[in-house]
Amino acid sequence: MEKVATLLAKHFKKWGISDVFGIPGKAVVPLILEITDQDINFVTSKHECGAGYQAAGFALLSQKIGVAVGTSGPGGTNLITAAGQAKASHLPILIITGHPSIKDTGKALSQDATAFGTDIVEMFKPVTKFSARVERGDQVESYFQHALEKALTGSKGPVHLSIPADVLIEEVHPFEMDLPEPQHVISTRLEEVIELLNDAQKPVLFLGKGVHSSKAYEEVRQVAEYWDIPVMTTPGGKGSFISNHHLSLGAFGLGGRDEAHDYTEHGIDLMVVIGSKLSDMSLAGLQKNQYPEKVIHFDYDQTFIGKSINVPTLFISGDIKANLNIILENINRRENQSSNYISAKHEKSMNEIGIENGIYMSSKSAIEIMNEVLPEDTIIFGDDGSHTFYAIQSYDIKKPGTFFFDDVFGAMGHAIGYSIGAKLASPSKKIACLTGDGCLLMHGSEISTAVSSNSSVIFIVLNNSGLDMVDKGMKVNIGKSVGTTFDPPVDIYQYAQSMGATAFKARTSNQLSDALHTALVINETSVIEVIVDNNEIPPTMRRG
């Protein structure tokens, strides 16, 4: 017989999970002790939401399941936003929360996590693929298996188990469980895809973050090159196709490039959407008269198929990578044809880049310095704000799978935690987080977690003294803004220093370049505050 907490921790060790993220609390202490007894690193986050973000970043780069632990009551509710973000990002994380005592349920309990207090299980259901309370030790194996299957099969995502403290220490018969092998669903309509692609006169590939989820980078490139199809990405699909490829149009939608929008203005007969819900961010700037004649839509989920672009749509369900591989195996070779469209490198004049006066620099020029200095294999996590939309427009992707951004849930500050978890999952990789002062004020305390866990993430913080994206949106659309500026502005340099990070402040291109070069070699948690022009108009004005 073994304790439930012991069995859970042994499985984490068996699956190669090196780090578990969370904050201790009485209801989950038995599990945390067993985790450390298995020589698994328990990373003490500064907020449970940050722990959930860190688990998601760990899952993304490790290709394993991430684990986050929070105590009962507020420890659980603090993880709900992280679950919503992981669901939007299709990342498999297991969230375990506590409850004081299942035997005493119905009595007055502090931080009660049942219907007699705050029903954590019900609260997690809308933002997870599975949420359940384990009320007896003999339920653990079955519930554990259900949770893992939901997290790791089909469209991956977060799951939640509430396990009371007395159940964690209950002794049960030992069991062993392997992580479920993904079962790749193959569409029966792939021949129709080939026919439509063969007949298309002016097609376009439109890549979403589902390409990241399936790691279908090479398959997408081969399809684009075989049929000579120009490629554009959604904001969330940024990073799935290299920028200097002759078929690359860059990003479309919010933060999109002129090349991509110009291409859609001259008539498209076939749009091949791969791994995107086609949200309002993705379609910003696409007018009805620019809709394609037909759409092929690759995705796991049929919910939004044909809803955003109401034209004849061929839905290809199942795993993107597996379906594209079948197409590539079965296509009949044809003579190479030269494309009618070749994307041009966007030359930037100093006027386009923006001003630099020694007091502040432009956000555009900050992205250009990142282009010049950061190695091609640097993995960047973009936070939700105008800072990342500058990068969506102008940052060059040299290798697929090196840029991640969420354009669906959009939780400010999530990239801070994602980058920390990713660094712990892959210590040898160069990890950078592009964030803003608004995001940092939400979850900047996790920089302390990065320092204490020896995560040498480079945090690049564009400080424009406010919530820039909403500020400019309000001013453009209603003529004024309210509640969007910080007075006084936060001093990020001092804030970072207070948590033990190596801090830099940059007001010019040279200062930013020097700071990045230094951060790349010192192998420490680094925070680079970039003072940018708060009157600069971000590339987010296409959406009303």
C-alpha cells in the first residue's frame, strides 16, 4: 500500500517531469513533500496564476505534461486564468488543487473548495477539458487516467483534479500508468484537398498557432513550395514560417504587414487555413469583398468552421501534421511553376522606424535591434500588448518554432511565466520574453521566480507608461482614453533589481544593443527596460 501523494509524485518522476510549479498551502503539503522526495524540483512561484503559466511553458518546450499545484480556496481560483490561457494555447497541464478534508465536508471549513464554500471543480470546468474532485483513494487511478487522456489526446489542453488533504495521505494499492499515446485522426477528404489545390489560380496559406501545436513546420513548407502558394500567418501563427522565404507574406490581421494585406486585396480563389479559429484579431482588415471563393480549413475542432468567413468550406478534421503528411505522400509530382507573387523584403527608412532622441526610442526601432542582435535560435514569448504586435509586424523569423503569441485568450503577463517554464524545460535554449510595463505590473513578481530558479530568461520590457494598445484604440475609435496611463510610470529597472535580476535601462538603439549582447553571455535572469515613445501609433488599428 502507498499514499496517494506518493503514487502521484512517482508518476511525475516516471514521466520525466523535472519541475512542478506552485505555492505551498496546508491542503497540498502532503503532495509537495512527496514531489521533493522524488527529487523533482518544486518551483515556488509568486502567484498561483504564474505557476500555471510556468507549467504551460514547461509543457510547450518539454513536449510533456506540465504540473501546477495550488492549495484550496484562493489557491485554486488564482489558477483559473492560467487554465483559460493554457486551453487557448492547447497546452497539456495538470492542475492539482486541495481541499481541507473530505471527511469534514459539510462542516464550516476554512478555504472550503466544495459547494459549501468555493466550488473549485465547477469553476474550472469552462476553462479545462476535464475537472473533477477525487473523494476517495480508490478513485484516484480512474480519475487520473481520465484527466491524462483528456489533456494529451485530440486537441490538447489543461485538466484539473481537486484532491482533499486526507485523500492525499490515504493509502491505496499501487498502480502504474503510462502517458497515453496520441491517436492521430486522419481525414477522409484529403483527395479533395489535392484537387482544389491543383485547380487554384491564386491561393494563399493562412497559418495559425495550430501549426505550432502540431509541429507541422516542415509539412507546411513542403505544401507551400509544391503548389507555390504564398504564406501568411495569424498573429498567433507568427513563428510558424520563416520570414525570408520567397513565399512569405508575413503576418495578416492585427499587427499584420502590408504585403499580406495587399495580396488579399487583389482576389483570392482559395484560402487554406491551417490551425486557426479565425478570430477577429486574425481577420482584422479583411473586408467581405476580399473573401476567398473557397476555404480549406484544417483543425481539430469544428466549432468555428465556416463561421468567420461564410464561403464554401472544406473542413479537414484531425491532426494537422498527420493529414499534411498523407497529402505529401499521395500527391502526383508536377512541373515546377514560378510564382506570380514574390514577397519583397520590407525596407525601413529612418522615418518608418521612428525617432530616437536620447530620452526614448521608438518601439519599431527596438524590434529592429532585436532582429540584429538575437541569435536565430532564440525562442521569444510575446506577451499580450502593443509591444508584441510591433514584433508580429517586423520581427524576422529565422527558424520555425521560435516565436509564440496567443491571439485568442490574451492574458496579460502570461508570457512572463511561459518563458520561465520553458527555460526550465530546456535550459540550453536561449529564451526571451517580450513584454510591456502593463503586463509586468500584473505578473512581474515572477521575475523573482526566474532568479530563484536560475532561469536565465531575457525579459525585454517596452515601457510606454501605460496600457498602450487600449489607449490608442480608445483614442482612435471614441476620441479619448480613460484609465490607460500610469502616473507616475513604473521604474522597471529598479523593480527588477529589487528581485535580484540583472537590470538594464535603454533609451537608444546602442544602449539596447549593448544590453542584449551582455544579457546573452552572462547566463543570468536579465531585465532590459526600453523607454519607448508613448505617442507612437502601434500596428493594431485595423480592428475597430
